[in-house]
Amino acid sequence: MMLEKGLTMQYRLPALYRPRGEASLYRNKSGYFKGRKFYKHCRPNQANKGGEVEAIRPNSILTGQLTFTNLSSDLLGLLFYSMGLTGSIQLKLGGGKPAGLGSTCIEPAKLIFHLGREAFLNHSCNEKAITMLDGELLIAEVNRCIGSARKNDFILTPQAEKIEKLLRYDEKVLEECPLGAY
């Protein structure tokens, strides 16, 4: 990823501790983990003491690309959904997630399909072997793949609803992050 627009700043994080998987708090009676760990979106509180980190300022723009090989429409739909391209979830990036940092909104710019081996073997860049989608066509393809993933149970509605409730970013209802070490 590359910072395309925006600035960084020094940010004082509270003391963050490594996950302690051996703690009984995280395990059920059989000794298995109770579930997955997700960091909620919250309003960051800069600590009074602790280490400083370089953080990206709010409303900055990062660019990057994701490369994948041989994904079916269902798997593409699952990937697009998990990236938050429906707008129902927003991912968090970076080391300050527990302190409320790292909330993101991913917006696809273009999708390029290289179809078949001709796309890789033909030095003249066979146009029939490459398809590029952007704008409305890109959104339509993302929605088509996500719909296919839902229809074929790659995205399970009850579980998706729980994750959406947890990872939805709504600035109007954000809680303050807890103060102190965690």
C-alpha cells in the first residue's frame, strides 16, 4: 500500500499487550477458542504516556492492489464481501486497532481479468485475453459476484449479519475507546 493523499502524524498509543491465548477467558470448557477476535470501531483517545507511533491522519487515501489466481465467481464474491465492498463492513488496518485507529473504507478502482494462458504467453498483449472493468461495470461485477456467493452459501446470512453489526462504521454512534492499558 502507498499513501497517495494525506499526511502522517505522531500518535501516542496506550500500552498494548500481545494476545494471551493461554488465558482461560478466551477458551470454552473443552479448551477450544471461543471465537475470533475483532476490533470494534471507536473514537480514538490519545494516551498521556506510552510509545509514539507514526499514524496516517484521518481522511487520507491509500492505494494498493490485490492479485489473485483462478477464483470462481463465488470466491470472488466472498473476497469482495470480506473487503467491505458492499459498504456493510469496514476493515481495520495497522497496529493501533485496539486503540481505535485503522478504520478504513475500501473503494475499488478497477478490476483486470487476464483470461487464459494467452494473456501471459502472447507478447503482443492479446486484447481478447484481458478484460478491464471500472466505474458502473466494476460495481455491477462486484455485486454479481457477491450475489452469487450469497446464493451458493459462500456467505452465510446469519454469520454475515453478526459481522456486519460488529464491523459497521457509523460515526454518529461511535463509542469512545477505553483509556489505559489493554
